[in-house]
Amino acid sequence: MSFIWSSLLYLLLLVPLLLWFYFRAQRQRREFAARYGSLGVVRDRTKNSGGRRHIPALIFLLGITVLITSAARPQATVSLPRLEGTVILTFDVSGSMAADDLKPTRMEAAKAAAREFVQKQPSNILIGVVAFSDGGISIQVPTNEREQTLDTIDRLVPRRGTSLGNGILVSLNTIVVSAGDPPLLNTNSLSAPTLPTPAPELQGWYPSAVIVLLSDGENNQSPDPVMVSDLAADLGVRVYTIGIGTTEGAVIEVDGFAIHSSLDEALLQSISDNTGGQYYSAANEADLLRIYRDLEPKLSLRSENIEVTSLFAGVGFLLFLVAGALSLLWFGRVP
């Protein structure tokens, strides 16, 4: 158990002090009764009650202890069953995504489609973000904190070359690690992007996870994205590809050279077909919402911190009532 305001627990040091005052008052009462009882000045109703006379007061002190503990806002770690799915939004942030055949640019169109997708997902869907250019970088682990995901998407900007294969590889790695399994690859070694050989030993089966790949499909770096999609299929992960751009394309300037860039729908279609996913056009945002319906959520146990302040406060007040009732019943007064 943990406490949000743990510093308030120091107030528990007052409980032994209250206990000392109680027994001091009891001793003074006995001395007073012994001194004046024979004169008929006082009559001690607890004289023949034995140890029972202390029970209401001790229960009352226990109630104070519980209430002080509740003031520190206790939290209990509870493992709750829930159905979950995982979506990895994998963004192409290569230089070609600066093309303006989708307005204002392909990059901004991809971000707009992703924002719409994120905002419509149910809370039991965890969403991670991976950005890739000539390598893949996992920039956010799967989470159900939507604002955090949207902030990550907003920070994306175009960079260098394009390696669809590395983008898918790092996305698979993120899924595997998120499931608590050993990683498929060392993401620090992506400066020399190649498909791991021999293929990594399969970690498991992940049908509750999908990859949503947002790209113009122009691949100019290894590994071969179709070969990497075979690995995704072996792991049970479907890749949904979102075409960003137009087949007519646009001219972009890279290092002083004018380069024509266009959407490679054939490659994106091949990747999605290979894994059992689907290809969508970013121009049709409504179709993107069908992706999560294809998920196969799994039942998992997740540890969550649940505040139990109200439970402690309720127990504390119940102890007060019990102490008061016993004192009234036995001695005709409250403790």
C-alpha cells in the first residue's frame, strides 16, 4: 500500500500521546474515587466493570488512527482484468513527406488522419507511436493517455531517407516488449539497417496488436519491407497501411535537387495483404475507424493503484459509532 500524502502519517505519533493521556486520566479518576468515594461525593460506575471499561476508549482511539491514515490518501495496488488491444501508429517522417500533393503537406495530412483515429478509439485500446525515416525510432510506448499520444503526433517533422522495413521492425519490437517478452532486436543497431539473420526466434502470438503504417510508400533503404511483413505475419500482427500522397505526386527539393515523389500504392498494398491487414487512402478518414474493429482484444491483468481513502474513512466513522454505542450501553456515557 502507498500513500499520496504520506507526510500526514506523522500525525499518527499523536495516537500514543492520546493513549498516555487516557490512562493518566484513568489513574487520576481512581485516586479521586479512592479519596472521596467513602464520603459519598463520587460514585464510579466503572468500578466493577474490570477491563471492559477500556474497550470503548480503545476502539475510539483505533477510529482516530484509521481516520488519520485515510487523511494520507492510501492507495492499494489491485490487479484488474480487462480486455485490451494495442495499436502502433508508425509514421513515415522521411523527406518525401514534405511534398504538398496533399494539402498542406503529406506529413500534416498523415498527422490529421492519425489525430482523428486516436480520438475515436475506445479507452481499452493502447496506442503507441513509432517514427521512421532511414531507421526506426520508438518514440512512445503504448498507452491509453490520449493527450500524450496527440502531443507526440504533433511533434513529428520530416527528416531523411525512407526505410519502411525498419519502421515495421521497430513497431514489432515495441509490441513484443510491451507484452513483457524479450525484444526482437537491438534498436541501437539500426545505423546499419538489415533484417536480422537468422530471423529472431518467435516470441509469441500477438493478434490483439496491429500496426497502422502511414507512409507514401517510397522505400529507398533496406531491409525489404515485404520480408519484414512476413515476420509480422508470423507473429500474428496485422499491418494496416495508409497511403499518404497521390499517384500523380509532387516535386520536392532535397539538398538543392528537384525530385519527383509519388505514392507507391502497390508496395503498401503488398505489405497489408501479406499480414492480413488492409490498405486505406488517407483521403478517406472514415475507413480508418474500421481498423480497431478488426482487433482481437485479449483478457489481461493490469496492476492499478486505486485510492481507498473513502474505505478507510468509512471504517473510522464506524469504529466511532461502535465505541459510542458500547459506552452508552455499558456506562451511560460516551468515551
